[in-house]
Amino acid sequence: MLTTLLDKIYNYLHDNLDSKNKLLVIKIINIFLFPLILILKLSSFLFNNPISRYIYFESLKKKLLILNTDKEKYILNSDDKVLSKFLYINGTYDFSKFETAIKICYPDSTTSPIDLLVNIGANIGSICIPAVNRNYANKSIAVEPDPQNYRNLVSNIYINNLQDKILHYCNAISNVNEKELELELSEYNFADHRISVSNTEGVFSESKRRKIKVVTKTLDSFVNFFDKKKNLIYMDVQGYEGIVLQGGSKIIEKKIPIVLEVWPYGLTRANSFQILINIIKKYSYFYVLSEKNPKKRPSTEIEKIINNLGPNSTKYIDILIM
């Protein structure tokens, strides 16, 4: 904008002043404008590099921020020190994992969008919104159990003008419909809210977390939406994956590709470990998405991969099952 303004000024001077006066005026302009340009560029650098954005985000308490990237807009919560913070600093969160998965499932997805993305544990929309906005998916269903995250999710859908393309539900996905469960809330990581199964202390002091009531839906309650060929389920449910998939037998029969997290600690705490392993084995193969070049593995190898992590490990991997 400033460059355009300068061009207009110089063109005006060129057309309306003689050479002597033009040179004088240009010198005067340079004396005042160049320091201003330098200050503006320095300010832009100071406030738009990752370190300064990190410091600014960490300084805020109980604030909502608006992030306007080149492609998407988001309303963020400054108390969320993980997903919202990474979005604010980097403009994206875990989306490269989605891109890797969809290119494996549907290599033509950049030119031929998939029909439906179901995003379970959608949080504030960091996966489903760019997926639809960037034409990887024609439509999406976003499900988020926490009311606070859900409000921001809906707001983000609307400010990106995607309200006709993304359906949204404030529910927990489980193995039974219309059941009331407790959701334990992390104070600093709004992507680590979890269905409460264990009352033990836990590595992350889970027993001290505030709990709220949420109502469930099953994965199979969405089965009628999968009426076309190109579909993907993307879930992040913090160890509850096995229970979620228990309620999706009709969808599992269709062998719809699923991206999910394998987190031994969370799976063990949710009594979901062996359930998930058994369901993964119903699929033919899987990919470990954190690998630089994900390798196709038979589903029978899933136990070997998990054992490499450790049965109660707080480390995790993201996989695509097909």
C-alpha cells in the first residue's frame, strides 16, 4: 500500500513540477518518509514473527483473539496454551497430518475434493475449516463436546462463510446414543478435554479437573451421510478412540478411512486399548502419518507399533487406517 502511494506521489511530481523543484520536493519527502517506512517495517517484523507472537499470546489472560491468516480466520481463546497458541503463532495446527492422510487415501484430492469429512473432536475447527475452505472436501460434519470450544467452532465456521458446508454438533461420540457422560476439562490445553472414565490421580492431575455433563451420539448415527464414495473420518478424542469406534460398526463395515491418534496412556486410562487394537485389525492396513514417507503396513502390525511406544507411554502416533 505504501509503495503504491509513493508511486502516485512521484508520478504526480513528475507531471506537475519542473526538474529543479521536483528534486527539492523529492528530497524533502525522502527525509520524512524513509524513516517512517523503516519504522513500519521494523514494527511489522517485531509483531509478526513467531517469537513476538508467542510472547504476546502468553501475556494474555481470559481474552478472545481474532487470527486472520492468508486463507482462514479464527477466534481463539488465550487461555488455551496448546491448539489456540500454535494456531496464533503458525497459522495452522496439525493440518499437514490431514493433508498427508488425504493424499494417501485419495491422490486426486487436490483436483477432485472428497464428498465428506467427519471431524470428531473438532475443537475450534482447525481441521474441518481449512479442509473445506481449501477444497479438499465438499462438506464436513464437525462434532465437539465442550460447549466453550463448540461456540468458537460455530463462530469460526460462520466467519469463514462455511455455514452451508459444515454441519456442527455439540456432542461426545461414544458407543451409545443419548447417554449423559462427564467431560473432564483441562485448564490450559483445550484439546485435552476427555471423557472421564478413571478417578485416579493420573500423570496430568486429571482427578483435579473440573467436570461437566455432555450428551452422546454414536458414530453410526451419521451413517446415512456416507452416501457417496469419497469419505474420511478424522478423530482426536484423547484415548477414547476404541469406545468411539465401538459405536460405529456400520461405518467400519464400509471400511471408510479413519485418521486417529494412538496414545497408550490415554487409551489405558479410558479402558479403550484392546478395543481399539481389535477394531484396527478389522481394516486391511495402516500408515503412520508422522513418518516422512508413510509406509503401508498390514493391520496385524499395530500391536508391534504400540509396543514400541510402551503400554503406558505418554508419547503418541497418528495413524491412517484403510
